[in-house]
Amino acid sequence: MTADEVDFNRDIRPILSDRCFLCHGPDEGSNDSGLRLDSFSEATAELPSGEGNAFVPGDPEASIALQRILSDDESLVMPPSDTNLEVSEAEKQLLRAWVEQGAEYKTHWAFEPLPAVVPLPKVTDTDWSSSPMDAFILAKLEKESLKPSVEAERWRWLRRVTFDLTGLPPTRDEIKAFKHDQSEVAYETVVGRLLQSKHFGEHMAVAWLDAARYADSYGYQSDRMNTQWPYRDWVIRAFNENLPYDQFLTWQLAGDLLPTPTRDQRLATAFNRLHRLSNEGGSVFEESRIENVADRVHTFGTAVLGLTLECSRCHDHKYDPITQRDYYSLSAFFNSIDENGLYITTQNVPSPTMLLPTPDQEAALATARRQLKEAENAYALAVKDAKLRLQAWQDASPSTETIIPDLRLSLDFDTPYKNSKEDSEKETYYPSPDGKDQVDPWPLIEVQECEIPRLFTSAGVTSAGVTSTGATSAGARKAILLDGDRGILAVGIERFDRWTPFSVVITLRETKRISHRAAIAHHTAGSDVGYCGWDLTIAGGHVASRLYRIWPGNAIGVRTTEPIPEDEWHQLAATYDGSSKASGLRLFLDGKPLATEIVRDQTLLKRANEKSTGGGGEFVLGQRYRGRGFAGGLIDDLRIYTRDLSDSELHHLATGAPLERTQSYFDSAIDEKCRAAAKALQVAREAVVLVEETMDEIPIMKELDQPRPTHLLARGQYDAPTSDETLVLRDTFGNIRPAFPDDIPRDRLGLAQWVTRPDHPLTARVAVNRLWANFFGDGLVRTPENFGLQGDSPTHPKLLDWLSRDFIEHD
């Protein structure tokens, strides 16, 4: 081996990276000696010990690191014997020759800029090549004094090209057609036909889908089927339509951020949502969400850049020039969608999502929306006309008459119940059609006497025009004391959903402040990993009313801006108008509207409660399955109405004061034309939702209005302490060029523009290497997911660069 034959990238860097960088590489956390061998300036500087230099260019004898590598003394040899790493004799000679040559360092081949022009090698037999790529093959053959193989037989060629382009053998008819086509363009005709075949896209998509970690199920635990197959079909279409690779990447990374994105551009972003997901009880939302973000970063690294980034999640990369801060700066691009990181069932698609209607479904939805608009107009007209009818009703109706219709359920825990059976779950209330309600109380629930103020003891309001008796006298009454694990179950209550107006009125007392979110009441489906439907919760005294299919990205919700007073009796009311808007959710305390803030106001997709049709459900008070209940709470009574009660009605229920006969009360409770129009509006709203239910749905990317802050996480832990010092901004790698430009947006669209720049050293190389492997089994780089220092060097670097440049220059 002579000195002029040694190449740093080919011969030396693999040795240093594999045997030395673990302790003397870019990760300062594992570098106890202070010596770094990954850069020329550090490796040739004086050692921290002062005994000399690791490498002295041109002087192997004075190079301390080289002498330690060559040593036979077990106490001195590097790498140390306890690492089980060894440098072979051939490698030792390469290192000596490299130092004699001058110990030159070069940028890692994959990080070197892609040449603007890659000249073709010179060959002697200029007539043999049929394409520029052939020149690289012939040059190597001539160097080895070999001749090209003879041209393949027509039948063998047909079989090869058909398998290569479609993954299938030629059919009998295709063989016959090729046999009879003796024209000069017979070969081109076959290739053109294969490129137009739908099977071309199917075959070519396989390698990308593997890199994108596509699967038809969620992977963890019960491993239920997912709904991500439309993304697979999009990838196939993209290959069949010859979508340019820069657009192919841009749509997947940031199609939702393009101006007026098309359905396919938004669909392509499912690339970022192909996670393994768990529905295991007890999962922590934030932990799972952070795992999803990490999965996006890792997939972007391997599939697009050919870099393994997992190491730098917990510490600076031990081999590649990627710091832990680089990792989290990159993760910040993928950290701002409204997700919880888990799934409930196949039907409850993790948010954010999009619907994929067929043409027939689109037509049905357009019809349902048109009919909804007509119902909205009819209701508005009925309300307008009701102003004329209000005076006539007031004149004809006694001023003392109070009617609050549409009461669905009334429970008063003042009357002690007798046990008819034991139930180890909840106290169960069964409303019966004949009005003789049946109660099977849970014997262990505690009922205690309480002094309840006059203000909250109004009773006697029924569902069919019965006059209220007003407030009763104050004094000792019975109330249920909740422990958070046990509650009251009302069976047969129609599930609340997007189109169903309702009002829930509860007299309660929070005896001790609950810091976490606790369920006061809910009407939900799902499991302990996630719910869908409606709930009323309290945390830190703040009350929230939410309606959701998947929280938080497919949901509406409001929360009180101020906490309610602690350890006092209150009448709490939650109402909803059926509008599918957060503004339709309202909260009242003691008959007065509470100031609220909107927590979520997403455009709801499909039903909120996955079991909201086909019968009643379970309305639960004070507890939630494997969730946190209203521990320490006292509840005196509960009422549920199938209507959005007016302010005057809620004030009357809370105080017993005379019911103010307002226009809104008349429209909602009394006027038959308004009530009929409201019912028709509810039916029309439901019809829209039921059309949506027939549509396929897929998770996609949808950026939050405000980017979520991203922190560097100690050891990659989701709950690692964070501070202003650990806050990172969106950026790419500090030590790999090109840098992220200042003139493009720092979002996923900007990231796509950065990665598809013509001068990017990695993107085109990684892409053509994957394509090469499609046809030849191995890529020119045999570690397609790792172009870093621990990956293989290209077997034919100039061919790889020529292919990459050709790929860029020809769209």
C-alpha cells in the first residue's frame, strides 16, 4: 500500500468512526479524555495531557494516537482491550500510510456538496454504450480488462424488464405481441406499455412505503386495523403519474401548508401520521404524543436524508455531526398538530383528520347541506314571526303559569332508596316508559344529610307543562357523597351528539379543591385510553364542557375563565344548542351565565359519540371508567333536558324566582311553530353527520394556529424538566450544509424547500440509491437508511453523483 493510494473517506474515516469515535467523537458526554478525533484541528492539536499530538502530519512516530493503536502493550493499546474492538494489521498500515501522507481530513462524502457537473468516464469502445450510465459500467470493465456480456435474448429481456418495472411476469398475450413486433421500436414499445401500467406504481411504491413505515394496523397491543390505506393508494398514483420527486416530498412533508391545497396534497401528509399507536389503558397522552413527534423526525431522517437521528434524541450523536439541540430544533417542525398520541378504536381516527368522500357521497353531502341550509332559514323565519305571537300568548296565559317542557330525567337523592340487587359498579337508574322509574342503588355509596340552602331546593318541574312549586324550605336534605371511583348511572338516556340540544342541571358542592381534571358528569363512549361524546369536568375549580369525537383535534369545548367558589352549594348548568360550534356550549352557576374561554373549536367530523344512534346510552354522574371522578363532591339532584334551556329558565330553576317570560323562552319552550322548526333543524343537522359517517377518514397534518413550544428533553424523556434555556427554535443541522435559509418560512413547507434544494448533498443521493436498489437488490450505498459515518461508503461514488445530478436536472 503506497501513500498516494490512501483516501480518507474510503479508507480512514470508517476505521476512526467504528473504533474511535465512541470515546473520541462528537458526543462530549462520552468523551472523558477531551481528545476528539473527528476533526483535523482537534486531532492534530496538542493532547490535553501535554504529552504530544494524537496525529502529527507526515510523522507516524510522533503521532501518539497512532503509536497507541500500533502498540502491543495491553495497558496502552487503543482501542482498549475491554471494548472488544480491534484494528486489523491491514488497517494499521492504512493509518500509518495516511499519517505519512499528511493526515488529511475530508468532509464525509455524503455531506460534500453534490457536484454541479459529473463528467462521464472515458472509454475505448464508444459504440457499446446506449446511455450515459453505461459509460460507468464500461469504464470499470475496461479497467479490469473485461468485455461486456452479450446482449440478452429477447425473451429473457422481456421477462427482466417486466419484473423490474411491475414486479410481475409478462402475460401470454404480452409475450405474443412482443414476438410479432419486429420493428426497431419494439423494445421502446414494451417499456412504454409497462410505464403506463397501474402495476408500475404498485411495484415502485413498495420501497417508499417501507421507508415511510406504512402498515395496515396500529402495531401495539390489540393491533387493530387502521385507516391509512388511502395514503398507500396516493403513493401508487404519484408513481404512476410521474410526480416529480421534489413535489412528492413537499406534498408529504407539508401539503397542508401549500396555498389552497388540493385533497391529494393534504392526503399526502398522512406520511407524517403512519405511527405505531397504542390504545393501552393507563397510557399518558403527552408521552405518546412525544413518541409520535420523535417517529416523524426519525422517519424524515432515514427516508429523506438517509441519516439515523435516534442517537441524538438523548445526547449528541456519537458519530455524525448532529447535536441533541439539532435534533429538537428539527423536531420543532413536527411538533404542532392537535393530537393526543393514541387511538381508541379503528373507527375513531386519531386527529387531525380529513374525510375522503366518493363522488356519490359528495353529492349526498351537498344535498344534506342544502337541506340543512333550508332548515336553518325556516327556523330563522319561525323565530322572526314568533315576535308577533308572543304578545298573544302573554295575554292568553296567566302570568303565574310556569312551564319548562322537555325534561328527560329528574333525580333527587333526598329520598333514601332500598336495595333491590347488588351492583359492584355503579348505582343504576332506569327511566321506564310508564313513568314509574326503577332504581337499583349501589349499597356502598354514601348518602348523608346536608344543610342545603333554600336557593337550590326548587323542585316539582316536570316534562309536560306542570307548574313549578318554586323553592322549598331550607333544611336538612340527603346528598350523595362521591369518592371518585363510584357514581350514578342513568340508563336509556339518548346519547348527546353534535345535533342534539340538551341541558344538564346539577346541584353540587365541591368540598375540596381537585387539581386534576375530574368528571362531574359525562355521556361518552370509548375506553380508559380515550372517550368520545360529551363531558362536564372540573380542575382547579375551572369547569369545562366538551363535545368531541377525538380530543383535542376533533372537538369543541369551553372552560370557565375563573374558578367556581370552593366548598359551597351551587347549581351548575351546562347547555348546548346543537350547532357544532363551541359558542353553542354555555355554562351557568346559580342561574347566571359564567364567563368562558374557547378551548377547542374545530370543525367536527362525523359523530361526536360513536354510539349516538340506535338507542339510548349511559349517562354517568360523578365517576368515569378507570378515570378520575368527582372525589369528595356532594350532589343533591340532577335534571336532564332535551333542549337548550333559556337564561330565564335556568335562573328560575336555580332561584325559584318567577320565570321571566322572554322571547327566547317563548320560542324554545312554548311556540309550536318554533319548536317544530327547531326539531326539523335538528333532523337536518343529523342527516349531514350521517352522510359523513359513510366516508373514509384518514389522519393528516394540520398546523396549530400557534406553534407549540419545543424543548430539549433530558435523555429524551417527555416529562424532563424544561425551562427557557431548553427552549429551541425550528432549525436544521448546525454542522451540515446547507444551512436553513433566512428567506423561507420556518415551518414544514420551509423544511420541504430546504430539503429539495438542488444543492442539498443528501436528498437526491438517497432517492436514486433507493431506486437503484429496486432494480439491483442492493443500493450503490448498501445502507440506504444510513448515509452517515457508520453507514457504508458508495461502491461507485461517481456513478451515484452522476445519477443524482441527472435526477435533479431532468425534473
